[in-house]
Amino acid sequence: MKNVTDSFLSLGYWPSAGSFGFNTDIFATNLINLSVVLGVLIFFGKGVLSDLLDNRKQRILKTIQNSEELREAALDQLEKARARLRKVEIEADQFRMTGYSEIEREKLNLINATSKTLEQLENYKNETIHFEQQRAINQVRQRVFQQALQGALGTLNSCLNNELHLRTISTNIGMFGTVKEITD
């Protein structure tokens, strides 16, 4: 390794007019070497670097464009979802109102039906009471009539003797005869 380093050092001391050689003095050659390297890099690497930057720029733009398209699609879906939500809310309100009105209608129908049933039961009760009153009155009349008839028969049987009995029969036959003549 020492031989390689010595050979480079010895090259630096050769006087050469117009020939190419290595200057090992770092302070004297650093700016020149850097400017040469940078010049070569700029000259040859300019196209590669610009292609890399263009490709990167295209990928970034494409990513942004895809993101915008996805954003637009998401906004469109969001708007459709909101429209469906509004429609469902309107339908729910309609069902709710229809349900409430149906409940009210059924409630009124039930109240009316119950009212009619109560009225019919009241009428039936009144008719039953009236019927029972008439039956009780008829039973009382029959008993009074039977008792009056039994009392009258008893009175007649106790007051009637044979002679009065024959006169009553003769009078009734006479009345019957006159009634028959009038009708003929």
C-alpha cells in the first residue's frame, strides 16, 4: 500500500508542461475538482435528474387527480345518501302521521261502537224493565181479578137462594131474547 501512495505522491512532483497530472495539494485543487465534478454531473446528470423530477411530478399530479376524482365520487355518494335520508325521513313522517290518524280513526270508531253498544244495552234494559213491569202489572191484575171474582162468587153464593137464582136466570134470558130480536 505504501508503494501505491508513493507513486501518487511522486506523480504530483513531476513537472509536466501541458500534460495531465494529479495535484495532491488539497487546498489548491479542491475548488477546481469540485467545479469539474459538478460540471460533469450537471452536464450528464441534467437529463436524468430532469426525467426523474418530471416522473415524480407526473406521479404527484396523477395522485392529486385521483384524489380529486375520489373526493368528487365521495361527495356524490354523500349527496345521494343525504337525498335518501331526506326521502326516508319524509316517508317516516308520513307513516307516523298516517299511523296517528289511523289510531285516532280507530279510537273514534271504538268510541262510537262502544257508545252504540251502551245505547243498545240501555234500550234493552229499559225494554226488559218495561216488560217486567207489564208482566208484574198483569200478574197483579189477574190476582186482583181472581180475588174479586172469588169474592163476588162467594157473595153471590151466600146471598143467592133458589128463588133469586131463578129470577136472575129469567131476567138474563129475557135480555138475551131482546138482544136477539134487535140483531135479527
